[in-house]
Amino acid sequence: MESIFGGLIEFDSQKELNEYMENLKLTHAIQIIEKQIEYVASHGGFTIVESHVLYKCLTKLKEDANKNQGDHLHNDDTNGNIS
């Protein structure tokens, strides 16, 4: 069993953790950051101001991730050909 952030996230093995991290999606990355913040905050690791700043940053990341998730018009073609 591989446990991180005081057991907030658990994997069956180090291999499973490594595979998860290799295939990490934006939404999962945000969830992991959120869990890490919860863990540190629950152990008194942030001031009130720091907690507020982190909350605002995380909220912004989530908003942008949700906007980009529905955006199918992005262009990965650097040659200018969108067809």
C-alpha cells in the first residue's frame, strides 16, 4: 500500500502510483493539489492569509480547467491549418 498526504490518497503499490502519475490529467492534478492543501491546512501549516490565497488560486485553476474542458476550438496545429 502506498499512501500520501497522511492517507488522503492511497494506491495499492508504488507501481500503481507511478503509472497514475505518468498518465496524470489536469483535473486529477488539481484534485491532488487540493488534497495536499487540505492535509497541510489540517496540520496548521498555513496562516489564514495563505489559506485564502491558496483557495483563490485553486478556484481559478478549477474554473480555467472547466472552461478548457469544453473548448473544442483549440488548435494544436502550429502550421495554421485547422482542417
